[in-house]
Amino acid sequence: MNDFYVGQKVVCIDDKFKNVSIDQLIRKDEIYTIRWVGMYSHYIDGEFLGIKVAEIHRGDDDGPEGYGAADMPYRASRFRPLVEDKLSSLRKLLAPTPDAPVEPEKKAPVKKTEKV
């Protein structure tokens, strides 16, 4: 599920790139702003949900380890949405959310007895 959108603040949670010696510019725990989000198809890495951040323009990936991509996006899985009030988001998880509207309880009808 895609919870990312343009203009959203995100936090980098993974800045390690296996088998890549070139600095990829993102830093763990740094905050970034999404400027593009979408599916991206790469001939080696396959298809993935990617994001581009406003703070970094990766340029052409044409170095010795490059794949020829222009301003290639990062995998979205390297980021998580920024939560400014962590306690508030946790409280929302604990709040009851009924699946259907709750109807008020109906009182049992009172039987009237007649005196004869």
C-alpha cells in the first residue's frame, strides 16, 4: 500500500546500499520532502515504488557503477512518513473504532396488568 504523497515529510530509515561504493546522498534519520512518487522500472533492480526528494537531485547515474538512469528515485521502503506527534498517533491506535454504528439499547416493553 502506498502511503506516500508529494509534499510529504519522510524520514530515512535505511541508507545502506549493498555492493555500491558511490555515496547515494541520503542519511539515516534525516528528514526529506517528497517531490515525486510512483512506480519505477529498473533493468537490474526490477520494478519498485520509488520516491524522489526535494533536497537531493541524483543527476545522471552514468558513473563506473551507474545504470544510465537520470535522477533515479530511491526505493520508498528506505523511508517512513514523518510522525510529528508520536503519542497522538499511538492514541489513535488505541481509540475504539466500531465497525458499524451502535444503536441505542431498547428497553423491554413493560407489561401492564389489569385488576379485575
